[in-house]
Amino acid sequence: MSKIDFNPDGPFPLIDEEAHTYLEAQEHSVVVDEWLGFKTAEVEQALLKSQDYNVQADENIPVNFWRGLPVQALQTPYTEIRFILELLKPQDGQHIVDLGCGYGRMAFVVGKHYPGVKFTGYELVAERVDEGNRILKKFAYPLAAIKTQDLTDPQFVPVLADYYFIFDFGSAPAVDKTLEDLRKIAQKHSIQVVARGRYIRHRIFQSHPWLSEINEPQVFDHFTIFRS
């Protein structure tokens, strides 16, 4: 049983990251997923059996579908999302984009606690998007949208926004393509980038000084906040 008590009146509690373990955050997220009605285990099992996700879009830019991972390893805990958003303090009229949103967990936290903030989540796997949208329809969050999108598509450019979340995905060329997209956006509009995962953070510090050296980043155990 999770040490983070679940309250349906406040399913996404604001808790300091040091007040609980990561395992406890994951356990709490399992309860929240069940409460929301997600059937992620069934979706992931179907993906493992599907032949549609055994190929790569381009041999030079491999696509990682993250099949076979436990759902809790695939997604950021709800309490961590709430903690990050509290640090960012997005204002009404601003826009948050999640690049690789999985089932769109952030859409629910933004919708409940920041209803005046627009949210757009991009996810490569259509089945995850469909499941996220199935649950999203239960709520009146008109500013939240989850969309199927291959971030490595040369024709794709993320929509203009104020905040971008990006998780480890694909190869170095795939990650660099997305970071280059964000660099072009940052030339016209100040942005904040929340990088989650060791590889993406290492890549930013190593190869993207426009993001890592202009303003001092805020570094946490699982994520880093960069400001252009």
C-alpha cells in the first residue's frame, strides 16, 4: 500500500519530492490510474503482440516505442508532475507541450489545477493516445489535447508554447532533431524546457549550450528545468 494517501477530491497532491520515495510515487500513480479508469496494462500487452511496432521509420533515426516496459517505468508519477508544475507556475493563457506524453498524465494534472493553461501532448503510439483520449473525454478540460505524432518526422515542428516537457526517447539524432526544433522556437520566444531522464539531460549539457549555458538550470534527481 502506498504511503501517499489517495484522495479522490485531490488525486494529484502537491508533495515535496523529498517527502516520499520514488516507489511510493509510482504506487500512488497506480491507484490514480485505476481511479481514472485507465487500461494501460491491456494496451501494452496488445502492443507487445503487434507487428506494427517492430520496424523503424528510418535506419538513421531509430524510433523507440518503449514496448515491454512496466507502465510505471514508462510514465512520470502524478506527484512529480504536480511538483514540476508548481515550480513552473504556469499562468492562464500560457501553453504547455509534452513531447512524448505516453498516456497523457500531465493533461489531467494541468486540467484540474491549471484549467486556464493550454496543454498539448504528442505521443508516437496511437494506441496510447486513443486510451488517453478515452479517459480525457470523461472530464471537462477543453484546453487539453493528446495527439499522435512522430517527433522525428522531418516535416513536424512542435507548436509554439511556453513550456516543453521532453523525456528520453530514440537515438541521439532523434533527440537532437527535437532540440533543434526547440532552439528555433526559442529564437523567437522565451521558453522553458523540462528534461526528464539521464540521456536527454546529458545531451543538452553536452551539445546544446543555447539551452544549458544561457541561464543556470534547476537540477533535480529525475529532471532538470532549462530556460532559454
